[in-house]
Amino acid sequence: MSSEILITGTAGFIGYHLSRRLLEDGRQIVGIDNINDYYDPGLKYDRLLEAGIAKEDIKDGHRLRSSKYPGYSFYKADISNEEDIKDIFKKHNISYVVNLAAQAGVRYSLSNPHAYINSNIKGFINILEACRHNNVKHLCYASSSSVYGMNTKMPFSVHDNVDHPVSLYAASKKSNELMAHSYSHLYGIPTTGLRFFTVYGPWGRPDMALFLFVDAILNNKPIEVFNEGNMKRDFTYIDDIVEGLVRVVENPAASNPGWAGLDPDPSSSSAPYKIYNIGNNKPVQLMDFISAIEKQLGKPAEKIFMPMQAGDVPETYADVKDLIQDMDYKPGTAIEDGIRKFTDWYIDYYKINH
């Protein structure tokens, strides 16, 4: 059996793009997704269809092979189901794991906290246990810029302490980093956590700012601008995230020989454990972001200025020195180019004339 890469959350925004990139590179992919209704499942099914997985052929727990990519096997399964995960690992020779399945969203965590424990904690321990018992060479997993919480030192560095999350979502992602470290230490499993910074692009999530803004403007609805517009985000284009992931996956984390418990570096360890930021390293003012969307659409937005939402932070800014040093890579897609590619996709996907 040839070695395979397991990608959880493969019908999700990042999972879909990563799966297609690796499949086009000739890799063997096993994809898992529970296709939940946190946002429109139709968008998830359409992403899968783009990769040769038809909705009408999907059955819970059954292996489905792609009609487009011979190396792609898909399972509708939930990572929080321990038996399903065990069964999938038994059927495949999985060497690398990219865990992107998670309950996403800061605001949703305020009203649905149990969803985060079920997926992000229970689901993650099932993945760790599967890696432990199946000699996985490297586990990469999605963390988030939200772990920086109350930190105000800019740019956000993986070498800084992040013990003050301001949402349960952020706390669950920080928990993943801690859980991964314990498994790296106890069982020698190389683990790498990737703190993504505000990912956007074609096939993006409908709960994210760019999607919400474009959708509202084109449908003549007002947009909600939080913190009176006084926000900065390190918007990162999807292709830049995928390139970073591809480079990291087959470069397993290694122990840091200079690591010392007297002055512990949070981003590495004496165990094979590593944390990276993946961000554009160029924060954009929210009002400038909206202006760029208006310019691209040729249409002004009706703005409703709102106070800061609970669990949110005023600014994100990624320090990517470690990613450059270790992977010789730095995200760099200009915000104007990324917005144009998204709006072109959105208009084509929803067949909007404007």
C-alpha cells in the first residue's frame, strides 16, 4: 500500500483547497468530513463535487472514491466518533495527518459552547490517539490567530505566551496545542500547529467578513462594521495558506536542542513539537478592506457601525519569521488581488449580474 495523507474537514474551505492541491500533485488523499450545518451544507457538497465526490453517492461511514482524482477516498464521518476514526485508519496506510476539522467561529462559541468541546477537544483526542497507534509520521493541525487573545504586543509571535484567550473557540485551539505537545512528549509523535490568520478566498466560508460584505453589497443590504470600524486584520489568501501547509506537512517537527525548561520557548520543545504563524504579515484596516471591496464591485456599501463584539480582538498581525526560516516561505498575495479573485468566484458561483 502506498502512503496516504489524511485530511479531516476536507469539505471545508481550507480542507477543500488543500485536498485539491495535493491531489493535483499526485498524492493519495483520504478525506473526512461530517458535512454539518454550521453554514450552508450545499456549499460543502459543491466543493466536494469539484473534487469528484457527488452528494447522491455519499453514505455515512462508507468509502467513496472520486470520479475525478483516482487517489482520493472520501468518508462522511465525524472525528468525534472514535470508532469511525479507528475504522478509517485500519483501512488505509496513513503516514501524514492534517487535522482541519473543527467547530469554527468566535461568535458561534458564545451561544453553542458544547459544539466546540465535542469537535475541537473530543475530536482532536481521537485524532491524536489514532496517530499514536498507527505510526503516523507527522500530525499537522489547525490552530488559530485567536489564541493570542488579550496579547497586545505586535506582531503576534509564536515565541510569546498565549494564556489569555477571550473566547471558548480560542481556548479550544490553545487546548489543541497543549494536547499535541503532551503526545509529542509522551509518544514521540511529531506535531505541528498552524495558527491561521483570517483566511479568505474563493469557496470561502459564508460567516467570514469578505463573504458577508460582498453578499450584502451585491444584494443591496447593509453591512455591520464592528468596533466602529477601528479594526485591523492580517487577511491571508487561501493559496498562501495552502502553500504553507504543503511545505510543512512533509517536514515533520523536530525537537529543539536548545530548548530549556528554565526559559521555555512556547513555539518548540525538547519533544518533536512546533508552532507556526501563517499570515500575510501585513495588517489591513477594516475600513480600507471595505473600500477595496467597494472599488472591486463598483458599488458603495451601506454601513451600520457597531460596538466590538464579545470574544473579538481589535487587531491581528502575524510574525512569520519562523515560517520563513524553516520553510523558506512567506505569504504575499496582495489584498486587492485576493478580493478580486473572491468576487469573481462569488459572482460566477451565485450567477449574479451587476
